Amino acid sequence: MTPLMIGLLIIVFTVLVLATGLPIAFGLGAVALAFMIYFDGWHAVHFVPETIFAGLDDFTLVSLPMFIIMGAAVASSRAGSDLYEALARWLNRVPGSLVISNIGACALFSALTGSSPATCAAIGKMGIPEMRKRGYDADLATGAIAAGGTLGILIPPSITMILYGIASETSIGRLFIAGILPGLLLTGLFMAWALFLSWKRGTRLVDSERIYSMKEKLQLLPRLLPFIAVIVGVVYALYGGIATPSEAAGVGALLCLVMVMVIYRVWRPMDLWVILRAGLCESGMLLMIIGTSILFGYMMSSLQVTQSVAEAIAAMQVNKWVILAAINALLLVAGMFLPPAAIILMTTPILIPVILASGFDPIWFGVILTINMELGLITPPVGLNLFVINGITPDVKLPTILRGALPFMGCMILAILILCVFPELATWLPTRLMG
């Protein structure tokens, strides 16, 4: 049996196993172990613990639980509601201001937490009822929050970027910086569409007749500016060469915990235990997925699948943009069924040789891949953000939420096309700041 046929079998069996609902880590590990035993014999079992632990023996992985705790601390406080209220006060005289405020709050809050579901829940609980009360249609109100929540995996610090950096052996600091301008571009596209749709549908140009004084506008800023300063400080420490990702993540997590305790009085042992337990659970899940995905990649490599796929694509002698379009289609389909972490860790070892052979920048491709993962978060049948929004607004049907999210999917596809035409949007800032 040729390596390409083996690769096809692996894809089919992996999809079937994961479709059963088995946890991703156990599913990947089971498929990898089964194929290793079938083709290499029982002695292949000896390589399993060595491969998994060697893959996890990476100091960069320390940053993962730290960033998760940093996000859990912010998500457990009233930072989301304060952020939403502050933006609503500053933008209340802008046309379509309420929906723009919600998208801006999603962008900032998701950057603080790095969690799309947490952003949808925190901002959506306040923003969606308020938008509907002010005359916005249900599809626009829910679609804007569902799409805005995805920005957290692109705007740094991003857990998705860390996973891609580990899988592709590229600089996490460069990846973080590469996501800044595309993140702002995507936020701007979301806001532009929301503004256009509000105007087209005749939604009131002024969402509130109340005029806020400067004192009222500045009232909430002392609570929010320290958190934003932490994000800016973490990114600066990374690109400035002041700290490694692990060191920056550790300091960021500690500062966020302290600020949550001081500003929002989250100081009871039980409150802190909830934050640490959430961080522990998510970190354990991701590390198990990383470990078994490394075993999965080792199996693919030992059976010559990865090398054969790269050679077959290189031998096709087609235009590199055709290859990129095929990769994007593959990622989009995968995103319909699997979470971002699983897709990145499964596909990156296969795709990176192809990307390099085609002459694409791996940092730039990391941004393209991340936007594809954002698409998967609002694409059925496993669009996590769609179900989170449906859970907090049960009177709005899932098809209505999906209809509202579809134009924002178009904005993401447009962002990918813009990045293909102007790759400097992703590569200029890392090169400028880090050389």
C-alpha cells in the first residue's frame, strides 16, 4: 500500500473516530496507536511514551496555562460589562454606535481572555438585549457578537498562535505581532458591514438620546486601562526581546489576578479556586491534545505520509495560489467539524513543508490559518459561537443567528484575499520590530 493510500485511510478513520464524540486527545492517540501497531508491529508501542513526553518537553508550553489563567481571571470579573458600557458611552453619538460598540468590546475582551465562547457570553448577555431594545434586528445583533467573539484567536495574546508556533517551530513573538494589523483589519471590516446594514435597514442613527458628560465617559476607564496596559506590556515584552513568551505570560497572569482582586474584589478563596480550576482544566485538555497530536504526527512521518504528500503536491507543478486555495478549502471544511486546536496540531506538520516549498512565509500563513479557524467558530454544524449565542438568547432561532453571521464570514474571506494581495499586512510589523 502506498503512503498516499495510507494517508487517505488515516483521514477517513480519524474523521470516523472523532465523529463518535470521543475526546479529541483520546481519538488522535487511538488512531495513531492503531496504525503504528498495524504497520510496524507491537514493538512500536515502545515509542509512544517517549514521543509524547519528548513533544511536551518544551519550555514554551509553560506560556499556555499562564495565558489561559490570565483569560480566566478577566472572564470571571465584570471587566466585560465595564468595557461594553465604556465604549457605548464614548460612541453613543456615532451612526450605528451600539453594534459598533459591541464589536469593539468583543475585540478588546477577546484579546484579554483569548476565549471566543467567554467573549460571546460576556458581551452577548448585555449587548444583544440592548441592541434589540434599541431597534436592531435579531440577526444583526446576534451575528455581530458571534463574529466579534472570534477575534480573540487572532489578536494577541492568542492561544491558537501559540499552538501554531509550537507545531510549525516558528517564533511565537513574531506570530503575536503578525496578528495585530490583520486583527484591526478584520475588526474594521466587521464594523463597516454593521454600519452599512444599520443604515440600509433604517436603524436609528443615534442609539441614545442621552448625552454623556466627559466625567461619565471617563468614569469606567480607571478600571479598564490597567487590563489593556497588561496586554500592551505583554506584547511589548515579547517583541522587544525583554522576556520570553513563558516569562511574559507568567507576569501577565499574575498581574491580571492581582488586578481582578483589587479592582473587582474577587478575593475570596472560592472565587480564586474557580479561576485556577478553569485554567487547570483547559490547560490539561490542551496539553493532552498536544501530546497525542505529536504522536499522530510521528505516526504520519514514520509511515512516510507527510513526505509523500509534500512530494506529490510539489510534483503537480501548479500555481502556488491554486495550492493555497486548496489548503484554505481543506481548513474551512475541517473547521466545520473540529475545534481550532485539533486542526492546527493535526494539519500543520503536513502543511508547513508544502507552504515552504510554495514560497510562502510561515508567519503570514499562520495568520491565514487563524482566520480560517475563526470561520470554523461560526460555521455549522459545529460552530461553537453560534451555540453559545443561541444559549444566551434562546428566543432567537439558530438559523437567524447563522443568517446574521454569514456576512461576517464574507468579511473574513475578504480579509484572507486582502492578505494574499498585501502579505505585508502580516509580515511588515514583525520584520520592523524584530528584524
